[in-house]
Amino acid sequence: MTAAIDVRDLHKRYGERRVVDGLTLSVAEGEICGFLGANGSGKTTTIRMLCGLVKPDGGGGTCLGLDIIRDAPRIRLQIGYMTQRFSFYEDLTVAENLDFVAAVYEIADRREAVKAIVVRMGLADRADQLAGHLSGGWKQRLALAACVLHRPKLLLLDEPTAGVDAKARREFWDLIHDMAADGLTVLVSTHYVDEAERCGRIVYLSDGKLVVQGTPEDVARGSKLVTFRAFGRDLDLVARRLRKMPGVESAAVFGSALHIAGMDRAALEQATRSLRDVLVWQEVAPQLEDVFIHLLGRSAGTES
């Protein structure tokens, strides 16, 4: 398949700190790729290099077939980039903000383009509302509408749903999948496991390096994590006790179930054996959340 993003050995340093360290990344046309990692892992810097806002110190490649260094201005005309913070005029209405964006991109029939995107994004009832009066979820819809108004080929989303409620996040992702079905390529950074599971492929960064990539299912299966589950009473107290035991990387309660995970099977079996008088344990397949917690723990250990 043709790659919308194809970069190799990207490096970026700020002072003595290596923010991106030899990153190679390929994203196919029409793919929704999740970009994951702890804060400071290099996700935002990578996205900014892809759209030409930051120049890499080393490496290179293409975005939409254009060189990310030489052709940065041309790349920016063909992508939509949604930053972490709402960056539109709060004292303008939804429609006025979108009209301004249409003017910047010199869209031929601005009025019709704005009308069409307002309908597509479900913003028709709020077109005359001041952007500053919108809730977080509706602000994100406005930002997304502005990003795709000029019909980009690639959408770069940097933690687009941070601070947005679950319903608004789900509706936002439904819109992303609708656009991907029409051929739009999406690279989206997120901290939410449920959002990562909606991506066709995920890429996990740590200290600016690619640690693991693949479908969510493949990443979970290939993690080599050992996980056990038990049902019973007083699970919060049991979980607190388990977290102090050797080899237990995580112990979390989900409803009426206690879930523990780690890499040392013998240590986990020893931990569960000490509690078999009160709980019945069953080994289960690792979930993506277990993998994220494990990788975040490794990142924290490296940083310290």
C-alpha cells in the first residue's frame, strides 16, 4: 500500500535532551494509526516535524509524497493539524471561525463550504453560537471541522479529546472513522485505551524511540505479559496487598474482578497462591490496558 507518512531515523534534540531518537515510521494511506506514549515521549514533536513546523536534526522522509524538509509549505496545505489546545477565536461564532479558516485556505465557495462542514459535523444548531460558549466536546468538533474544511489528505491529531466526556469522545471518533472510510489518513496521539482500540494500528513511543507497533490485538498478544483474574470480596484491600508483592507490576479492580499483571510468571503464581484461601484465580489473556501500564512503568523507570 502507498504510504501517506514514510520517515526514517528522525532525530530531534533540545539542548542535551533527545526528544526524538532515531524514529522510523510508516503510515499507509487510509489508515487510522494511534500514536501512544507517556508525556514527553516525543509524540508532539514528531507530529510537528511531519507537518514542517519543526525541522529534524537528522533523518528525513516524506509526508504525502513530499519531502518533510524541502516541501514543508506544500505539506501544510494538504494536511489538517489539530493541536492539544483549542486555538480558535472565542469571540467569533462557529460559522465565523470556519469562514475565517476558509479564507485562509482561499477556498473558492466559502459560504457553501462552511455550510457543508457545519452540517457534516453536526454543528448546524450551534453555527451562530460564540465559540467561547461551547462545551469542551463541541469545541473539539469545531476544531475538527476547521481541520478538514479544506479537504486534507492527512489528519494529524494531537490528543484531540483530552478533557472531553465519554459520549463526546465516542461521537468524535465516529466522525474520524466516517472520514477514514472516505480515504482520509489519520495519525492520532491519545492516552485513552478505548481510543487506541479503535485504531487499525498503534505505535508506542518511549524516550523518543519506537518500542512496539502493530494492531491492538497483536500488541497485547506479543507483550509476553502474564495476567490473572479473580472474583470475590474486599478486592481493594487485596489489590493494595498485592501491589507490594514481588513481580506484581499492576493490581487493579474492575467492578467485581481483580486483575493482576507482570512479566515474572513464577512470582505472580506465588502471589496468587498466598491468596487462594480467599480468591479463585484464573489466567487470562493480557488486555491492551495491561500492556500500557507495563510500558508506562518501564518508561518511568528509565526516566528515574
